[in-house]
Amino acid sequence: MKGLLLTGGHGTRLRPLTYTGNKHMLPIANKPMLMYGFDQIRAAGIKEIGVILGPLQEGIVDALGDGSKFGAKITYINQPDPKGIAHAVIISRDFLGNSPFVVHLGDNLLKDSVPELSREFQKSDSDATVVLTRVKDPSRFGVVQIENGKIVKLVEKPKQYISDLALAGVYFFRQTIFPAIEKLKPSWRNELEITEAIQNLLDAGGKITYHEVSGWWKDTGRPEDILEANQLVLKDLKPSTKGKIDEEVSISGSVEVGEGAVIRRGASVRGPVVIGEYSEIGGGAYIGPYTSIGSHVKIQGAEIENSIVLDGTVIDCRERIVDSIIGKNSKIISEHAYRPSGRRFVVGESTYVSL
């Protein structure tokens, strides 16, 4: 079995964070988003993985390399224009050959076991298996209608309600999907829709099975989704201290302190919180809960809650920052002594904010 990890697209809903980089490299609990899907594919025992690269490729090849450090072999496949999931599959046909394969969207996080689903699919006679999850706003997703335990219809971003069961960004296919894709014409989004391809396969008599997610699932298309995904991952955080914690530091809950990181006297950290390598949390700072601090970050005086602070950032202020994503190498500086009720930011890379 082979794997396809999709890391294309423009990430327009995550601007300004994606003006200077690929959204799939944004960290969730200090781990690049795309690594969650990549690790799931590897855990299924899949050694040959195709990675679909879009117009913004920054950091992806550096992070994954040729795959050898992960015990895998990576083939990079270019998709310069975001023409859809089905397009990504069809341009990977030479790489996929005659193998069954799994497609995992790089911006979808899934707690359910892809390895277990992979084994079930390989044992089955299904042409495709789709992973489904119930959503509150089905008009944002590809949606599946089920009758008597069988899929009868698939619609991409339906204008009228047909179901709350959405495609969760993980698909298992055999070669029978290729003829179904070849019949497609671009949708109103100018994409080849995977929902329509699966519908074509179904109409041609193909066997389509499904698995409904029992754990959590998150599509990280918007800043608020990334923060929620960060919460979900941090809930399972195991305490670990590789750095230094001074005396008279208040620590509660699960806290991970990376190598070379320092938490200074008088700081308070309430987990779940992850603090990256060589970061410094100064006296008077309050961090957490549900906060990820990247590497080489320096925080003085601020209160930071339910936020993600990326590498190289400096926050030196007497402010309370909540529900925020702060891009790499940014600075938030304040000379004010008061503490307002809370600041909320989505700050792109190398930004300077003076309060």
C-alpha cells in the first residue's frame, strides 16, 4: 500500500500567516501540522509516500527530506495550481501504480487510527473507503448521504441540507478510482472534486464503504480551527522537563519544557502547555492553559492563554494575550503598566506590534 499526503493550496483563510509560508507547516503543539497525517501514514506500515506540493512549498522538503530519517521513501509531486483532491490523485498515477493507497489531507487532524483502517481496507473487497465525521456546518464540506447503512449520494459543499456526515480528509482507494476521475469536469471552483469522483465510482457499481470517526477530528482551515486543534492535541500532553525551571516557579498541569528552555523565578505556567527549545519565560509571565510556545521565544511579563507563539518571537509587555496565533520572529512590545481585559491577535511572520 502507498500513501499520498496533500500539502498544496494557497491557505487564503489563514492569511496573514500564509503570506510567507505553507499552512501545513504551521505548528500544532509545536509539531508541524502536516506531520500528524504523515505519522499516521507511516504508522500504517506504508513506506512509499507521495507528497503533493502546491505553490507555497516553504519548509516542507526541509522537514521531510527524502524520508530516510523516518524509515520511508518520499516522492514529491508538483501541483502548481490547486485544482482539487481528485486532480492530486490523478497526477500521482505513475507513482501509485497498481497499489491500493490512502489519501490524507495535510491540514486535517484525526485521532482515529489510520493504521487500523488501512488493514481493514486491504482485507476488504471495497473500491473505496471514506472516513466521515458529523459536523455542525455541512455546507463547508463534502457531505455523504447514507440509507440503510450504505452510501447513496455525495455532494461537495451542498447548498441544501442532505446530511451532517462530512468527509474527514482521509480516503482509501484502489485503481478503480482513476476511470472515475477521468470522467470529471472542473466544478464551479475550477477543481476536480473527489466527491464527484467517488459518486461516479458508486454509479458505475463500485463498492464504497465508510468509517465514522469515533475520536476527534479537525479541519484546520481557519485560525480558530488551529487553536482548537492545538487544544485537542495538548489534552493528551505528557509532562516532560528537558530544560531548566528556577525555584519559586508555579507549575500546574501537564507541561513540556524543551531542551535549553528556561522558566525564570516568579513565572507561572498552567498546563497543558508546551515550551520549545531554548525559549525563556521571564519572571512575572503567566502561560497557559492550552498554549504552545515555539523555540527561541522570549516572553517577559505577559499573560498568554489559549494561543500559539511561533519560533523566534519576543513578547515583552504587561498585556493579557488570548486566543492568538503569533507568527515567527515577531515582536509585541509595550511600555504600559496596566493589564487590559485581553488582546487577540493573528499576526504574520516578522511583524512588529507596539501597544
